[in-house]
Amino acid sequence: MTVRRVLLLAHTGRPEAREVATAFVAALTEHEIIVRLLADEAKDLGLSPGETGPMIETTESETDASRDCELTLVIGGDGSILRAAEVTYASGTPVLGVNLGHVGFLAEAEPEQVEATIAAIVDGLYTVEDRLTLDVRVIRDGELVTSTFAVNEASVEKASRERMLEVVVEVDGRPLSRWGCDGVVCATPTGSTAYNFSAGGPIVWPQVEALCLVPLSAHALFARPMVVAPDSMIAIEVIARTDGAGVLWCDGRRTVDLPPGARIEVRRGQHPVRLARLHQAPFTDRLVAKFGLPVEGWRGERRVQRSSGGDPT
């Protein structure tokens, strides 16, 4: 008999998240699916090690928490899902989010859909969608300082509010422009609805493979958002004689200090993030629902009915 195992991650600081997580644990274990929890979160849910049955596992380590799991179930907002992407990055375990946040673009289900989500997991009625990620390297004096990844975006920003960041941006080994700015955002299509969107960048459909490049408050004649090829390499060099240093943010979660002279290279990631999907609705519908876009007066459905001979009313 095949052993089924799901990693559950929850924003246990919120009562609603604890309630939803407890419901998932009870239902999945009842269907003989082992649920693995981080030890601290298990304690928050009242599932202390030694008091759990054989269908509940706990682990102290985030690095291999998703090992041997068919799915990682996340109870929280987009921040919790980005955290899950970190936990599952090496293993490639699909991530399924239940939204308890505000917008929840990365989530696939809402709290009122718990029963339907449980049924889909039990019956294996979900698909897995690979999303492009970013590999990010910081180089100083020709030496690698650090390397990391991003699901949504990597942003180079000024470290102090009163100073401007001086950068030269390069694409595919050729200089593009020099900017005095607040920073530069490099985003994936998945992240195009996050910081990239707030910074005035374009929304890119998830099926499109591309990288977004958006300057932040640049003092320059040419400082427009750009979309480059998925295999392009974007480099941002912090001018060595600039007065202020910068900081690299990846997904708003991981930071690296950038001294003058630092070079940040952004490429398509070697490993995609894998998102589990319960629905096949068009991305347009997700945009309308998440942003509350006005669509009153749309007559597309009626035109389709007329063309197919249906009742036009």
C-alpha cells in the first residue's frame, strides 16, 4: 500500500488559521493521509510530540520538511506561501495555498472551500503548474558574495531614505542605462501582480515566460518598465562612488546588504516553483476577482449565445 504524506504549514499566530489547519489535520488523517507538521506549529495546534498518533509526524527541520511529501498545504496569505516555496524549493514538492490573507494571488482556495479542498487532496484531483523563478547572485570585486532565489521578485533598493542609489543596468551583457533611483525591481510573471504591479510594471500572464524590469522613481529620461526574454541575464551594478549603499530584497523575505561596487545578476531560476491547482479558470477571472475589477456591462456571453443560435435574452 502506498503511503501518502502531506506537509502542512500554517500561520499559527492567527486563530482562524489554527482553526482551519486543525480541520485539515483531522480530515486528512481520517482518510489515512499522514500529516507532517513543523514541531513549533504542531505545538501551537495542540499537537505536542509524543501525544500524536501514527498519522501525524513532526519535524524540527525546515530544510527537509517536505521530503517524501506529495503536497505542501499552506494555511495563510501570500507571505506564508512564499515561505512554503522556500521550504520546498529543493524538493520540488507542489504547494497548495488556502488564502487567509488579503489578496492571495498565489492561493488556490478560500476558507469556505475547506471541504472541497480536502476532497480534492484525498482524491488527487489537482494539477501541478510550474512557475518560473529567479536565480540571484551578488558579486563584489569578482568574487561571489551570496546566491539565492526568488519566486516573485528580486529588488535592489537604496538603504537609506535620504540618499539616492546610482546604478547601471545591463541586459544580456550590454549596458542599458544609468539611473539615479530608489531602486530596481526584477520580477517573474508570478510576481508581476505583487511589487512589480505596485511599482507600475506590467501584469504578465503566468503562461508567458519572461522577466520584468522596473526602475523605481528613476531620475532619467529613459526609465520605463521593460519585459525581457526569459533567458536574458539582467545585471545591476551599484556605482562604486555612490554616496549610499543598497540592499537586495528577495520576495520581501531575504535581504543582502549591497556595498558600493556590488554587482547583482538575475537569471531565470534552474528550479521552478510548483503550484498545485484545483481550478482551470482563466487568469483573467483571477485578476477580476482578486482586484475587484468592474466588468458590469460586458456582453460577451450574449454574443456567444447569438452566434451559437441560443436565446439572446
